[in-house]
Amino acid sequence: MELLQNLLGTEAGLAVWTLLKILAIVAPLMIGVAYLTLAERKVIGYMQIRIGPNRVGPKGLLQPLADGVKLLMKEIILPTKSSKGLFLVAPVLSIMPALAAWAVIPFTDTMVLANIDASLLFIMAITSMGVYGVIVAGWAGNSKYSFLGALRSSAQIVSYEISMGFALVGVLMVSGSLNLVDIVNQQGHGIGGGSALSWNWLPLFPLFLVYLISGVAETNRAPFDVAEGESEIVAGFHVEYSGMAFAVFFLAEYANMILVSALTAIMFMGGWLSPFPASWGALGASGVIWLLVKISLVLFLFLWFRATFPRYRYDQIMRLGWKIFIPVSLVWVLVVGAWMMSPLSLWN
Amino acid sequence: MSFQAVVFYVLSLILIVAAFRVVTAKNPVHAALYLVLAFFTASGHWLLLQAEFLAIALVLVYVGAVMVLFLFVVMMLDINIEKLREGFWQNFPLAGTVALVMVAEMVLILSSPEANLAGFKAGAAVAADASNVRELGRQLYTVYLLPFEAAAVVLLVAMVAAIGITMRKRADSKYINPAEQVRVRRNDRVRVVQVQAVKPEADTASDTNEQQA
């Protein structure tokens, strides 16, 4: 960094350095997205006693590249009577929040692009904008299927964002901070001596479940994928999209999955902290590898859900969100508040 | 011009254009999306004032929730914008006068010596580790506790009223209690009837023969 600042002057050096850091986050993320699609097809394949893609490259490892090249070569079709500008802006609107949120995700207590004070709020605000991509895509395509998908998606996301927010309220109550680095550091001490037992998932278990399931709903993944619902409304909001415009929606969906997994790992599963007590030497040392392991674990859950559960009916989704998750999270926020004030509090 | 000033003017330009297009856009969905842009840009202004909590709350509440519901409704309505504009020039003189009076009032208020606009300093530089959220929370829950609680009660009343208006039993509702659905067993829905396999009777066989002949 100092080398760059000497070469380009203080401000330009800082800008170039920040750009390099952004690149260092986004490039692995995109590779992760590409291989998550392969992992999904492989995992679901084995769960259904198939092999999955195995033709392109050794053991099918080059399949994501082949898919990407195929989509790049395809024409982007603009439907007649569509709102052309909005039709093309919609994929951008959906991938922008999925990438922008990574600005505040800490990988270790020092490895973070922007260590801002209100990073939890920032994440919630940015991810809440992802729904515009879906709504605008569904409306601009001038198709009834995509419009139905957009309506379902907006209703679903508005409902589940509330329970997700309340789950995070519990987290910020026990950590006393909106800063993600502080939230992880707070999980490092407690009854379990910094091991897996002192992380937030145990005392906040109902909120952990609510957050995990709301996260699946927020990313429009099975069993909450009514916005796509291929057996009912063809492909939902992106039915009119082809080629790279479709691929961008695809990228956004998988980037959002990785983001929600990373957030679950940071808020409830101790982020980069080791699951073993610090006295265990190398095993107990914290590091970015633990965060990656936890993210992969949650991602595997996402794929597992998809292979296991049939799609929820629309009214069942609404009932689950409003009548079960919101009361559960509200009550547990109250319980945590009383717990913190009592002499039994774990968080002094 | 400092970096902040450049950002301020760019944001202001976008904000004014977006706000203007909210009113002038032909398509109500486009107008709603311009309103989203206007909210988002306004939150940028608040960030420049170092009010990050308000800025993020604006995006979270208005962009992330309120405008989504707004769009939801606007997309489903069939609004004929030409019909809405029919009386525009008839009402224009009255509306223009009202607007002019409002502008004049604002100018008078803001330019009067009592307003003391020059006396307002730019936000004092805060310490780098000062938490905006913590400070805001402290103020809300100590100094302004009573107005804050009163506002909460008003919001609660509005919420109860909104639910009260829409909550009524509809005769044609097909809602089924999911607990009942889950409890259903095979015997409640399916009745297995034993049907004896029998030969066709002699007279029906002769009927078909007659039709053929």
C-alpha cells in the first residue's frame, strides 16, 4: 500500500489499493459462485443416486466454464412491448446488492474492506434492495408469468425480512454493537471458553433457526422458490430473459446464497473463531479457514433443503412468516432482554 | 472544490431530476421507481451529514419495505394517466398560485434574520470512534423518551386501525386450517368399496345384439 501511495500520491494510491481489495473479494466470490452451481448439481445428483455432470473436464470440473461460455454466446432477446430500459437494468439491480454487501463482511478481525460502525444495518439495508431486481424484471418483461413471479416474490420478501430483522435484533442485543467484527469477538468469550458452546447459536437458538429459514426464503431458494416455481409459472420473474441477462440473475441468486451463509456464520456461528477452546493449540486458533468451513456447511444445508423438501404453497409461506416466525422471534427477543437483565446473564 | 462538495452536487442533481420525474413520468410504475431513486439519493445526502443511522434507516424502511409494497399496488392497478391529466390546464392557475405562495413563504422564513441560517455550523467533527447509533439511542431513550413513546403509541393505533379495516370474515374465503390438513388420515378421505366382479347379464347382452342388427 505504501509503495502505491509513493507511486501515485496519497489519494490515488488509496483508491487503487481499495480497488485491488475489492477485486480480491469479488474474484474469489465469482469463482465460488461458479463452483457452487457445480456443487449443487453434484450434491443433488448423489442425493438422487445419479452422478451429476461428469463430461466437461476431469470429473466435470470445467462444467461451470462451459455453462458460462454457452450463456455468453446466446442472444439477449428483448420482448416486444417490454419496458426496454428497465428490462436491461433489472439484472444489474439484482446483482448489485449481492456484491455491495460484501464490503462490510469481515473475514478475520483485521481482514475487512470497510470496518464501519453500523455494518449490520448496512447489510440489512443493502440486501433489502435485492427485491427490486426481481420486481422490475417481472414487470418490465410484459409477461403474465413473470409478473406473477414478481408479485409473489415481493410479498414473500417483505414478510420474511421482518422476522430476519428481529432475529438480528437479538444478536445485536447480546453483542451490544452493530459492528460485525465486534459481534464475532463477543462470541469469543463466554461459558464455553470461546469454543462452539459460547457462540450465539446456542443461547439464541430459536432466532438462529428463524434466521436460517428466513435466509432460504430471502434468497428465493427451494422450498421457498415460488417466485420461480417452474412447475406453475414456467420460470417466474426471469421467464423472458435469455443469454447473459439470465446468467446475471443466476449469479445474483448464488452470490446471495453465499452472502446469507456468510452472515449466518458470522452472526450465530462465531465467524472466524475456532469451534475448539483456545487452549487446544493449532486447532483452537482462529482463522479465515474456519469461516470458510462454516460458510460451506450452511451452503450444503441450502442444497440439502432443495433436494429434500417439496415447494411450499403460497398461503403456507405467508402463514409461516407472519404467524410463526414473527411471534417466535418477538418472544425470544423479550426473553433475551429479560435474561440479560437477570443475574444469570451470560453477556456481562 | 472538495470531494464532499462534488458528491453533494452530483447527488443533488440526481435527486432533483428523480423528484421531477416522479411527477412527470407517464407510467406510474416508472414514477414509483423514480421515487425509489429519490429516496436512495436523499440517504446519500444524510451520509454526507454523517448521520449514517438515519441514512441507512431511510433505505431500510422506505426503499426496502414501503416502496416495495407501493410498487406491488401500483403494478396491479390499471391507471389511465391520460384521463387523470384531462383537467390539468383548468386547474393549473389555482395550483400555480398555491405553489408560488408556498415558495414565497419558504423564502421569507428562511431569509429572515430570526431564522439565523448563517448561525448553523456544519456538523462538528466527531471523534473517529464515536458511535452515531449509540448516541441516537441514548438521546431517544433518555431526553426524548416521552415523545418517542407517544409516537410509538400513535403508530400502534394506526396499525390496529389498518388491520381493523381489512379484517372481516368473508363468506367466499376458502381458507383451510393447516393443522386440520396435517391431521387428515386416509380413512377420512378415501373409502374403499368392494365391487363384485360379475358377468354381464343376459338381457343387456341381447340389447347390444339388437342394436348391431
